[in-house]
Amino acid sequence: MENIINYLKENKGAATYSAAKKLNVPERDILKAIPEEASYAPVDAFDDIVETVSGWGDIMMIVTNGSVIFEVKGTLPKGKHSHGFFNLHEKGNPVGGHLIADKFDGIYFVSRPFMGKESHSIQIYDQQGDAGIKFYLGRDEKGEIKPEQREKFMELKKRYAECGS
């Protein structure tokens, strides 16, 4: 953990994904090292958190793997469990997909500046400590966090992040 803390001190503003790759550790380990910026919520809150976020309007959804960082701006569709997946589909919404929810084992509410700007996200991690999907709050035309989303994020964080890690 000390190597993570030292790296983040020396590389202020480093993205957690980049720090994890540089240090060859799961990204979740980076979040565990910064509890003042990343609050844990249990995975059993997944359904309620995703349902709640689906009502927030446009957000940024990010999926990463070893060779891709894929970003989609839009409204998170309402989802439901079926055939081993949490299916995100809603008529008229071009955003959709299938999450293998039983592979997830933790959720983090992250409030950490990115590229010098305020940033808040809900990040869902798998059993290996890799991010399955991240939901970043939307921004207005000036690039600022939408205030109504910030307020809803803080309320949801308060509700679940007090559950401890």
C-alpha cells in the first residue's frame, strides 16, 4: 500500500487506471489506498445504485480492459436480471449492454479530481479488482459537474458508503 501512496503523491492527479497499470496492481487497490477520495459500498447495493443512477439523465459510462478505454455519454438504461446477466435495455435509448453482475464484488463512490477538474463517479469492481464499469457524473456546456447530479451522488454515497469496507 505504501508504494501506491508514494506513487500518487509523486504523480498528483494520476488516473487510478493508469496508476494501477504502472504499479501492476488491481485498480481497486489504488482506491483502497485513498479512503478520503474513495468510499466502499457493498455489492448487494448494486441493483438499487444502478436503478437510481438510471434516473439521473446523461452521464459518462466508461468500460476499460487491457487495450481499450470506451466512453459513452448518455442515460443509463433501467436494467433487470435475466439469463445470468444484468441487462441494460430501454426502448428508445441507444445505450445498452449486459453486465455479468455475479462477477462484481464491490462498488466505490469516488470523488477525485481528473485533469484538474472536479470529478465524481460510481465504480463497480469485479472479483479480481478490475473495474467492470464506471459511471461519471455528467457535465454542463461549460464542462462543470451538473449540480443536481452532484447532489444526488452525495446523497447516494452517504446512504451506501457508510457501510464500510
